[in-house]
Amino acid sequence: MREDLEVALEKVDPEKMREKPSVDTLGSGGHFTDHMFRMTWSSQGGWHDAKICPYQNLSLDPAALIFHHGQAIFENLKARRGNGNQLYLFRPADSLERLNSSAVKMCMPRLPVEKVLKALKALVYLEKAWVADVADASLSIRSTMIAVDPSLGMCPSKTYCFFIILSSVAPASSKECKPAKIYVSDDYSRSLTAGPCHGKTSDNYGASLSMSQRARAEGYSQVLWLDTSEHRFVEQLDTANIFFKIDGQLVTPFLDGSIIEGLTRNCVITLAESWGFDVVERKIAINEVLDANKNGSLEEVFFTGADAGISSLGELYYQGENHVVNSGVTGELSARLVLELQAIQNGRQNDPYKWVVRVA
């Protein structure tokens, strides 16, 4: 890790700038901005060649280790337009620290967090016009590190490429707010407890695609995964953590090594406890959830993630049967959490936890 890392700036030719999408055409990503950040790491030189440059393709050898041994990690966060037309980042340093945690698990180099955060803020500021001028508009930020050494040997790479790209996404307020329908998988596993499965590695997500596609084809938005050993205990959704409010107590699966350490999950626990709720992290079996739903003690279910934010769950499909939760409507606690977290993220409310970073 080099202490004297400097970031160069190479602006795109104004005549080659991309047309910015209208609010009506924004989705969950795909409208990429004009610039990106990238830098290289080598075992001899550490991190170097850091630059904000025009968005461009990567040139990789067909034998690059990313293609053969899957050394790749990533992180998601957002830049939001909020109070006073300012742009705000939500827990960006924590996101980069989690990327470093994933890097250690995958034998990859750690990032100089403060320097990368400074470059990220500069990149977001440069691309501020890509954030739609409407309430709750945002930029999706994807940070990625990949192994680039050309080799077929089973070994860590000695060279890595790190890059950050941005894309305009639809305002949260324009998304469908109806509670989600979720498919519970009891015959397929997404991860193992022993391994890097609680990190954000590319193969950790790729392993879930087959079941996720099956669930979507049947009308469900995500898969709820159970444990690998017994297929009894709830773990997480495809890209989100899950919470159950049972008899006033908020229950979420504890981090056993196979569950993503969600930043939004952590925020929910912090906020709920500050409001006096009893929050318990423990194993919870799918049958316990369904029994609680039948006897009326399951008051609401919601899930959390960088993209999902806080979203209500209205229906569970398990072993051929649909189970409607809370009459299929949004629960009071999840609705309160959404409003509170959005107010903090958008700078409309005091942030006692120092989660929000303003882009100068």
C-alpha cells in the first residue's frame, strides 16, 4: 500500500459525452456515466496508476485468473441527491472496509480506504449531473477488484485491477412499494458456512442465479435461502438480509459465516434498539416462522440491502404452499425504518451515527 498514491484526472472529450437518460427511462442500473476510477496493484509496486478517466473497456488476457479461479470481489453503495440539492454517500468508508475484508478472504490486496474514498468523492462530484434533479434520485456505485495475471496455475494473482463505475438509477419513490413475494429454496444452497461466503465475492452471487431465475419465472422477486446442512434455518435472500417481528421482538439470523454482513442490516439493528425494541440475532427455522404466521404472532417481515433499502415481505412460498404475511401489507416498523433511514441518508435529519458523508 503506497502512502504517496496520487490520482490523475483525464476528462472525456466533451463531444464524446453520453446523453443522460430521462427520469422515465431510469431503472435499477445500466445508464453508466462518462467517467470511472481505476488503479492497479502489483506485488512489486503496490497500488499505482490511480486515475479518474473516461469510462472504457478493460483489456484482459484470456488466461487472466479472474476467468479461471474467480478472484473477484465487489461492493455496492449509492450517492443520493438530498437536502439542499447536496449529494450524500451512505457509509462509504464502511463499504470499502468490507471490501477489504472480502479481499483478505480471497488473498487479494487491501485498499487504502481514505485515498480511495477521496477519489470516489471526486468522481461522484464530477458526475453530479448524472443524478436526476428529482427527489430521492441517486447514482449506483459499484466498486470491483479482479485478478488479472495470465496463468492457469492454482495460485493467487500477483496483479490486480480495481475500478469504480457509476450508473443513474430510478428514484426510490418511483419504485413499486407493494410487499414482495419470496420463494423459499429447500433443495438448493447458495453458500457454505466454512469459506468466504459472507464476503461479497462474485462466485458467491453467481451460485444463486439458477434458483433465482426459477423463482422469478414463477412470479417471485427473490429467493430466501436456508442453511446448507439441514435446509431448516433461515439465512438470507439473494442480495439482502431478513428480519422477522414476532410478538414485538425483532429477530434476524446471526452472522454464522454464510450470511452477508449487511450495512443496512446493522443500521436497522441500531435504529430499532434506539427505539426500545428487543433485537435478537439467532438461528430461526423456517417452520418457526410459518408457525408464528399461523398463530398470528408473526407481525411483519422485511429485508434489507444496499439496493433494496428496507423492503416489506408480503408472501412466502414454501414446499408448494403460499403463506401471506401481515395480510400482504407493509408493517408499521418497516415503514418507520424506511422513513427514518431515508431522512438520514438524504440529509433531512440529524445523523447521530455519522453514517452520511457529504460530497463537497
